[in-house]
Amino acid sequence: MRSTAIPIDNTPDSAPSPDADADGYSRHGWLPRGNAALMYRLGVASRAIAAIVGGYALSALVATVSAIYFPGTRAEAAIFGMLLSFVIYTVAVMWVFAVRSAWRAWLGLLLPSIPLALAVLVHLYLRSAP
């Protein structure tokens, strides 16, 4: 169990942070101070960027691929792709914050995006070929 008492020491090197207790935890109790706190905040920021940018890129690629390869009229394919992209974006945002690390979040968005981007590029290449 943590002690909440701050040791009294008048030397400047061992002066505790004004928002930390004796064990090195912040006043919030769950966030360690120092480098660990910075790493935690950067991890959350990386996940937020992955959710916003990576989720958008993945959902846009899913919408594009489904609009290209959906069997039906162009209007039906575009609407199907758009509706599917809303579902993919929502799931991607939830998944980014559910995985264990920010690296897994980025990797989980990048891996499905690669074959989808290749499918779009193949379609564009075949369409522009004479």
C-alpha cells in the first residue's frame, strides 16, 4: 500500500514534485510522474491520430474498393461503399483504443489498407491500359 506522507528533506536534489507523493505517483494516483507520464500521453495521442487519420484512410479505401467491385449499378455500388465505410470507421476507432499498444493499432490499420490500396491501383492500371 502506498504511503501518502512526503518525506521531509531540505536538500534541493531530493525535493519532491509539488504534484507527486512519496512513491513518485502524481496527485491523480494512477499516472506516474516523469518519463512514464509523457510516454502515456504520447501513446494516447498516437492512438487518437491513428483513429482519426488511419481510420479515415481505411474506411475510404473500403468504400473505394467496394464501389469499384460491387456487382450492381454504379449508384448502388457507391451507396453500398459509403454505408460500409461508416461501419468500418466506427469499428476502426473502437479497435484502435482496444488494442494493447499504439504500435498494434497502427499496424492493424496498415495491414488491411495495403491490399485494399493495391486493389485500387490494379483497377486504375487496368482501366488506363490501352
